Amino acid sequence: MSKKATKAADNMYYLARCEAAENNDDFSSREKAAEIIGIDRTRLARIELNTIAPYPEEVKAMAEAYNTPELCNSYCAKECPIGRGSVQEVTIDDFDRLALKVLGSLKDIDGLRASLIAISEDGYIDETERPAFQHILDSLEKISTNATALRLWAEKNIRLK
């Protein structure tokens, strides 16, 4: 891209387009990018300048065109009124780092399984079991976040769906 839009410098949609422009010159131009995505160029400009929020289908179109599946995750975690409370934003690292994170989060899976069995055998979670149950939930959240990051890496880098 020849010049950077300083007002949009920290906007995730602008940054995704800039990253895509490194591999496809069509994304160097906001006008051409808007045409590829299928939205009006002024609307894309307003999205990149944070003056309007994109529609979910626009985010999906940008994510597909720019090959940045993490845009959908970020949108759901930061902008979607439903997702903000339930979707964890993930960071896509290099493959080796992600693989280690996944393996690290799975290292105590047998202990989690045993703990969950012990807690659930009477069908009730009493006050003394709550901390252990919270630990299980936290561990499952970590596993889920790491698995999502690895899946997004695969979608971006080897086009798995």
C-alpha cells in the first residue's frame, strides 16, 4: 500500500486490508477492495475509520476476501452485542507456539476428568466442590481458546474449513 490512513491506523478492518495488500495489490485501493467485498467504498471507508460498525455479513465478506478468519472472532468478541459476553478473542501466533499452547492446556486432562467425575457423582455441586469445579471450567475455557486459535491459524494458513 502506498500510503497509510493515519486515522484508521488501529482499526482491525483497515489492518486486515493492509495485510491482504501484501499478497494482492487489489487491496491496496479501498475502492477495489470495496468492489471485491461487495460494499460501497464510502461504507468501507467509514468502517475503517470507526464511524460506523460493520454488519456481520460485511465482516464475513472481509474475512474471506482478506483471508483473515480472525476478523470474525474479533468482531464477535468486541462488537457483537451477544458475543461480547460469551466469545473469547483469540490471538493467532505461529504454528509452533499455538501447538505448544494447545498441548500445555491439555497436559492435566486426566486430572480434570477425575475431578469432574468426583464432583458429579452425587449429582450436586456443594460449597466445598465449587473451587474445584471453577478450576475445571477455567481449564476448559483455556483449552477452548487455544483450540480456536489453532483452528483459525489452519483456516488462514492451510485453508482448512
